[in-house]
Amino acid sequence: MDELCVVGKSIPRPDAWDKVMGKTRYVDDITLPGMAYAAIYYSSLPHAEIKELNIAKALRVPGVLAILRASDIPGKNFIPMIKEDWTFFAKEKVVYPGEPIALIVAESKDAIMDAWEKISVVYEELPAIFDPEESLKPGAPQINPIGNLLSLHKIRTGDLELGFMESDVIIEGVYETDYQEHAYLETQGALAVPGAEGGMTVYGSMQCPFYVLKGVCMILGLPQHKVRIVQTPTGGAFGGKEDMPSLFAGLAALAAWSIKRPVKLTLDRRADIIMTSKRHPSRSYYRLGAKKDGTLMACEARVYLDPGAYATLTPSVLWRCCIHSCGPYRIPHVKVDAYAGATNKVPCGAYRGFGSPQVIFAMERQMDKLAREIAMDPLKLRAMNALRQGDSTVTGQTLPWSVGLEECIQKAAEASRWEEKRSRYPAEDGYKRRGIGCSFLHYGVGLGAAGSRIDVAEAYVQIKPDGGAVFAVGTTDMGQGMQGVLTQIVAEGLGGIAPQQIQMLPVDTMQVGDSGPTVASRATYTSGNAILDACEKIMDEMKKGAALLLKCEPSQVRAGGGKFFQESAPEIFYTFAQVAAECSARHFGLTHTGYFKSPDTSWDSETGQGKAYVAYSFGVQIAEAEVDMQTGEARVLDIWAAHDLGKVVNPKMAQGQIEGGVVQGVGYSLMEFIALDGKGRIQNPSFSNYIIPTSLDAPLVHSEIVESVYPEGPFGVKGFGETPLMGVAACVANAVSDAIGRDVDKIPMLPERLLEKMKG
């Protein structure tokens, strides 16, 4: 690879200054002339027929403009996602607390609050179910119109019975994980503006503008050329703004369509927690067989995810959950069954890690128990079974390149002083005890075989006559720093020009092509490749212009450091701006669109065999925890996170991603807990009682980066936005179990749970 000028450098984010200075305008900062407000009236019961919906008194409240229901939808009452089951409004019955029933549209938020109190609903309660396993039993109440089994995936390889017969040790366990709220700083919101010619523009906080486009078209019954979706700066998402914005943008558009005025719909924190998707709770049953020397022989897993009442993104989440259920290990005999059984609870959707943290927690607890049973160091047990270049995954996929797991193991073990602490801590006594634990992980890059049809990207790049550049892509920055990373890729693709010369345009469905969803750690990989395709076309034109100035053939022109020169005489050069001016004067084409389609994958749904993903990112995480034996309170002191990312575009931002993901994982491990009453209603919908980590809870995070280059990625890039969170719960649980001498198989590890465990 040629020496890089911009990629690999820690360049400040282009959006940082405006955010720090409070200049960034989020959707709730936008006010338009004649704008009205909207709020959603939602169900208070988990499962009930709607006998009467009384809105007459609410309509008489001064300032109320409309109260809209399913019957007011001009298009279809259906949110397009994976399955055809999710509706904008409940019509004849509700299936979870928080399901939209009506939309109040008014001149002010005060009028909305008054109207809310005057709406009444007469329900006839129906039997409800809150456990996904119970949901799949014969005779269970039917929740979803397509049936209670919302998704099923499986893996079959080898001979499971033979694998367990040849095993000297068999470890069994049951593992449970809870909800996790996204807790983004900016709640869900959309601003809809009707067009003069019967169209609609929606501005909103979102990850996937083209998903939202389909949703707005569906509810209004409009063709796509009549609807424009513009992503406003998005204050955090973590997966929570993949599916849900289609609902809120659709309802805002319905309100604007009905009253012929701009309408803003933004959720307060209470409504956001009650109504929006979460990480799927899970229950997993595992059997793991191994030889006395630690060689893994067989793994059987039965995994249940709780999807809530509607499928939304669950089939994709469950698929990734299934693929990653056996960890980054060589195991010859495998049987995995993963189920999603509908429940009368809020629908779950995408969350950083996308179904992987749940099974990483289970599998890595199994590995620690196996290590204890055969009296082997847990890190060494994992290392001897870890995937290496040339190995095959449990889905039968050979890994020909970019497997940096061995280097991750070495870096994490050395930095944490694993062997010393592992031998020292069990001998310590006192009311505060320490433990150390590890976890290994891998993560498929992109959407994989399950989403190969939409694993594409399109990018637009234009050079101005003064040498400046603008570009646009269909993937989004939601706070993760994609704008800065893609700007660096543009800069490198244009011969190493300064990133300050480049401007990224807002994501606007009327201006850019669909680049698929900004999920699954895919944006840098897919959009980066599309950008390079466009840049290559532009550079071909610019080399023609430079050749005229240098009086040579275009094939003799080289570019680097923002200059064009002949390789034989680099001291004679023209700047990027000079060549841009020459090309403009000669009307050379300096505007191009680039395209990228992810390499082919394959999948057999009956056997779970095939090339599931184009490549994998890998990681090793080690946690040092301290437990107060009197109160049950656990603290994570340090986490060492070694991650194989492929080529790192911006090391400082990569470090920030690791630190942020680790802290989010600590919350998932120790404190983030959704309390439900007997009817599945969320009892703690605020940050005063849904506890997320603060700076006082954050451990010291020691980042170790491994660059195992992926040849199909832009400059060798792989995705990694999700991996820093994924193994944290597992390594923290292993550290806490090490400290207290008891197995902790359920998260979050609340103090009362640990006290009960220690007493047991």
C-alpha cells in the first residue's frame, strides 16, 4: 500500500466545534412559521380490545387542531420493515403498553397536555404473555397477526451426539440478560412540512433516511418522488434510531398532511423510554463439551430473544445472534436454535452489538466454567481454541485473511498483567475483593448474507474550481464521527488534500442515493468504498488536466500531498487547486458518483452453513472488578480492550469509540435495569431511576488497537463501531464471579442480586 497522507492520522472532527459551542441545531431547535405540535396518545394495557375511543372532549380544548386515528390514514396503516406486522396506530386492539392509539395535534404543548387528560378509552382486557418461551407453547394467546414465532434461525454442523460422546467434560448453564435502554441524549423527533404541490418533507433525527422515506410514503399513500427526508444532526442513536423514526416521522407527516401546516413531533424522555425499542432480553441454554486438555468438541445452544409485540428488526438481530452464539472458536460439532417469541411488551430492535452481547455473555461464562472444571487458565483455554487465519467458523466459512485475534490476546494479556493478577486475587481476603475476567469476541462486518440485497452504497463527489470538494452519501453521522472519517477517506482518495478543503452535505433522499442502513458497523466500509470509486473517476480527469500543465502523458502523473507531479521530477508540481482550475476551464468532468456492492455471501437457512459475512472484526477484553461483600456493590476498576479493526482511519476517534462502548457495556453489566409491573408497563421511565453510568462509574479504559488489514475495505478498513461494547458484560461477569467465588449468570449484576448470590 502506498504511503497514506491523511488516513491513519488523528484529525479533529469537523463537527466538534459547533457541538461544543452549542451551535448545532437539532430537530427540536427548528421552528417554522405556522408550525403546530403533535404528541402520541398511547395504550396503558398490554393486551386489550379497544371498545371505545372517546375524543370529543379533547377536541373541544382550545388550541387543539385535530386528533388522528387509524381511520384518518390516507395510505396504509403499516410500517414497512422486515415483516408485515407493525402498525402506525392500534386499531381494534392494543398489544403492548405504549402502543400508539391516537395523535393529538395542537397549537401548543400545553393544549396537548390538556387534551391528553380528556381522552378516554374503554378496553376489554385479553390474556397477556410476557415470556418468549411461554409465547411459543401450544395454546398461548396469539399476540402478533403473523403468529407468535417472529423468527427462527439455526446452525447445524458435525455430529453433535458424537461430539459429546468424545468429550471428557460437559458444562451446562442457563443465562439471562435484561433490557438496555438506548439513552441517547437527543430523544426521537421529526418535523414534517407539507409541500405546495402535494408532497411532504420530513426533517428528523435518524439513522436510516431511506427507511423513513418508505414509512412516510406508506402512511400518506404517496410515491417516493413526492417525499423528501432530510436527516438533521442526530444526538446519538446506538441502533435506536434505525426502526423507530419511521413511526414518528410517519405520524408527524400524517399530522402535517391533515392540517396543511408544518408539524413537529418530539418525545420527552418519559415517552421515549416507554414507547421506543430496547436491547432484546434473552434466556439461553448452553451445553459445551471439551477434552481434558481443553480442546472444544461440541456446543449446543438454545437461545430465546424477547422481541416484544412486533417483529421490527428482530429477524436480523436474531440471525446475527445465532451466527455469533459459539464465539470466535473452532468447534467441530454444533447445534444452535435461536427463537423470538412475541410478548405483550414494547417492541425491541437494534442496539449496538445487534444480538451479539447476549450470546457472548452466555458463551464466555461457559468458557470460564470449563476452565475451572479442568483447572486451566481461562485465557489460555480460549487462546488454544481461538480462530486463526485459515480456520473455519462454525458456519463453515474459511477465514483467508484479516484475523488479528492472536495479537489481541497478546496485547490484552500483557497490558493487564493477567497471569500475575489471576494468581494473586484468589488469595486476598477482606470485605472488598477483587477479581479479573476475560472475554473473546468476533463480529461480522456489514449486513452479511441475511442483508446482502441492501448491502450497497452510493457516493457523490464534486470538485469546485478553487480546489474545494463536497461529497454526499446515504449513510449517516449520528454522533459516532462518520463525517470526519469519510472526510479523511475523501481527502486520501483525492491525492491527500487537506480535510479542511472538504464539506460533507446533509443526507437528503432527494440528493443522494440509498446507501443502505447506517448499522452493523458498515458505514465506513461501504460508503468509504463508494467514495473511493467516485474519487478514482475524478482523479482520472484531474490527471489529464495535470498532464497538460506538466506537458506529459496522464499515465506519468502522480498525486500526493495535495499536489500533482511526474514521478521522475517530483520537484516540479501543481497544487490540487491549480489543477482543479485548469480542469474547470477545460470543462473536464469533476463531478462523479461512486458505487459499491459488498462481495457475495451465501447462506443455507436449513443448516446454518455458508459465508455469513465478508470479514470479521475481533477483540479481547479483560476486566478487573471489585465487589463489596457487605453491600453487594460491584465496581469495574479497569478494562483492557484490544480490538482488531483493520486499518484505522482516525486513531483518536477509534480510541473514543472504544472508551464509549466500554462504558456503555459497564452499564449493561451492572446497573441498567428496566422495571416492569405485572402488566408489562415500564416503571422507571426517567434518568432519575433508570441508571446509566456517569464519569464516576467509568473504569480506566486501556485501548489496544490491532490493524489486521482487510483487502476489500477502503485502505484496509473493517467496521468496529459495535465491538467495544459487546464483550464487556461477559468479562465483567467473569471478573465478579472470580471475586466472589460464585457463578453470576444473569445481568445486570445489581447489588441485591449479588448479595443473594453470595448468601446462597
